[in-house]
Amino acid sequence: MCWASLTVPNAKLMEGKTMAAVASSKSRQPASVVHLAWLSYKKQLVKWPLRTKAITSACIASLSDVIAQRLMGSKYSFVGTVKMAIWGLCIGAPAAHFWHRYLQKWFAGKTDTFETALQKVILDQLTFGPIYNLCFMAYTAMVVNGMPPAAFQTKVVKDYPGLQMNGWKCLLGIMLALVQQ
């Protein structure tokens, strides 16, 4: 199928137009493949949000695992990359998807302001974030790297508090920078 023949459904201003027509109508230049791919991706996010996020997360987790293995200088493990893709596909993306849906319901009716966004981020970082980090740490240690549960317990006691504190320090720095603007 040709990219230019794809239509953009469910968009009032773009109804019935091909993606190429929509892309080129804004800039009066032919649409690039990247722009058409982006339009297609956004269309999939609207039509199939969880599936699209899960596939995206699997791809990003796979790529980051390949890069991490390269940077560490270890022998490449295809199985490790597949396990990371499974995390993104089956655990990471669905957990984040449903958590953010819950946040949207929790904050329904509130005006989208900087203050509301900040409240969401703080709630996320004090509740979901620590649990997600611990689950990810457990998955990578025990499933991806084959660490025994007893060794993981020791690792959690040793490494988790520092990991979580570093995450919060980074968040605090970003929040302070945004507030000062």
C-alpha cells in the first residue's frame, strides 16, 4: 500500500483526505516519509492506544538493551533483548497506560494548568514510580540476568534506596527549573 493513499479517519479538519494531502497542505511541500509515518503513528495511538504504546515500548526497551550491552562491552545476548522487549510489551507499557488513565479520572474536571500537571507528577513519583522501579529492578535482575531471589533481596537493600533517591533528585531539579521560569 502506498503511504499517500492512506486516509486519516476521525479527524474533523482532515476528514476524507489522504495523509499525503494533509501533510503537504500545511507546508505546501511534498510530505516526507517521516512525517507520513508520524501521522500514521498518531492515528494508531488514537485507534489502538494500548497496543501502540506496548509495541513502541517493546521497541524502545529492545533498542536500549542493545545499546546498554554495547556500552558495557559484554557479549551480545539476543535472549536478553527479547526479555527486555517482553517487559515493554507486556508489563511496562500496560502498567503505565492504565496508571495514566487512572490519573486522568482522578483529576477529571480540573483545569489543565501547570499546578495540576505538577500534582500529577508528584503523585506519580510518590506512588507509582517507586513500585514501577522496584518491579523493573526485580525483572531485570531475576528474569533477564538470572539472579537468584536471595541475591536480589540483598541487591534491593543495597541499591534500591539510592536508585529511588536519585530519581527524586532528578525530578526535584526539573521541578525547580520549571518553577523558576
